[in-house]
Amino acid sequence: MDFLRNLLSRTLGLGSEKPEKVLDELTLDGVSRFMLSEKCKKVVCMVGAGISTAAGIPDFRSPGTGLYANLQQYNLPYPEAIFEISYFKQHPEPFFALARELYPGQFKPTVCHYFMRLLKEKGMLLRCYTQNIDTLERVAGLDQDDLVEAHGTFFTSHCIHSGCKKAYTLEWMKEKIFSSLIPKCEKCQSVVKPDIVFFGENLPSRFFSLMQSDFRNVDLLIIMGTSLQVQPFASLVSRVPTNTPRLLINKEKTGESDPFMSLMGYGCGMDFDSEKAYRHVTFGTGLGTEAEPVMLPLDGGGPGCCSEQSS
């Protein structure tokens, strides 16, 4: 009932008073001042492929340069097939060929990743929810407890046979992939797959178990480098309290209000430009990938910074 009440309040403006405005102005400076105040103690970050493009990892959807635009060499029926579990079970070769190009350990974290580590060191990071499978959040210094890897990770692997599910390490998988071998289970000889979520698979249970409490108790939501097009990840944006500021750092403006999608429980409902806007700030929209880094000072001594990219 509370969820339905809040949903109607957000989408139709029913049964609610005007939320408290906690930012003194809807700018990056306003967010910075809020972060330095006593009101901002718990920050959740939602990140996508855009925060890793500066590391040399292609995003998925950018025309011409995105991953989906450059898969012709694998002779796929359509680009997304390389991440479909049904196709993988029949034809694992294209995925593992791609995995050699993108495998963790070949890339270094970006300033976005280290900004989240700075939030952790300041005791402000409640959680990082990431769509990325590149493990760069871990390399930058975030622990498993700091992370919800919504689309899985290369960090661990398992046999795909339902009666086996034997676990394998990152090092084991790396050896197989770079030997140009299809990884086969030592116990049953079925294919071993990294624990990334393919189309047709469920998201990790950790995603659903933590999102309820995390997004109910957050003081600031920072969204970086994601198009907010993939559900149910994108719907997390709408789960924060109605007075919680939401900062979007991205090459494109996204996540704006869609009453129908919000009513279905999948809308983001962000409002950057209307007269009713009171908590949303965007930075980097309309800029190229070479835009200057965003500086968010967390104390008087040293700033955290993150460059804006879109997924």
C-alpha cells in the first residue's frame, strides 16, 4: 500500500505535500555544498558503461564506436545475440573471442571509479550499483560489500550445467580464455561461463535483497555514465525518497519523466527543466567525451572528480 501511495504521489501528484527542497540551488555547486553538510551522510551511486570508456572499454550503444556497432566479425544473427544465454549455449565461441578483448586486468580504473572510492574513504558511500562487468570498481578499491553488480561480474565463473554449477576463479577463466580454449568444467565437461548476467537470465539475488533498504535510506543519488534504458536497473532511480537529490553526470540528458512508465513502476521521473524542478541536477549533457572532469569537493583539502560519459 505504501508503495502504491508513493507511486501515485510521484506520477500523478496525488495525496502528498510538496517535498522539502534540500539543495540551495540546482547546480553542481549546490550539490557540492550539500555533500559537505551534515544532511548528506549516505550516498548511492548508480553507474554504467560510460564511466569505463575513458579506460578504453567501449560502451554498448554509442553509434559507430559502441560495442554493438562493432561485432560484425563474429557473424552474429544480431548484435545482442552475443549476450543471450540461449545463443551462448549453442555457440559460445563469439562470446569468448570478445572476452579476450575486454577481459579484466587489461584496463585501469578511471577518475569516476576513484571518486567512488573517495566516497567510501569519507564514510559516505552506502552502495555502488553498477551495470558494468569489467570489475574496475573492485580494482579501484571497492569491496564486495560496497557493490551490487547488477549485471553480474567476470570476477567469478560457474559451470552452466544445472546439476553441477562448479565454481571457478578469475585466474582459471583467464588462463582458458587467453589460451583460445572454450572453458570446460573439470567435473562434467559442460561450458563454464563468467557470472555475468546474459539476456534470459535473472539478476543476482543481491540486487533485489539490498535495493529496498538502500534506496529508502539514501541522502544523495549520483548517476554516472548510463543511458537508463535497461530495466529493472533504471527503475532504481525512482526508489529514493521524494526529497532526495539526484545528480546525473552523463553525456546525454536521460531519465526524464514518463508518466506511463512511472505508473508501470519502471519510470525514472527526473525533472531538470520545468518550473516544478526542485531536486535534480545534470552535468555534462550536450558535451563530448573530452569534456572537463567534474569536481566535487568532499572536504577542504582534496576534491573527488569524475568525468562524464554516456553508456
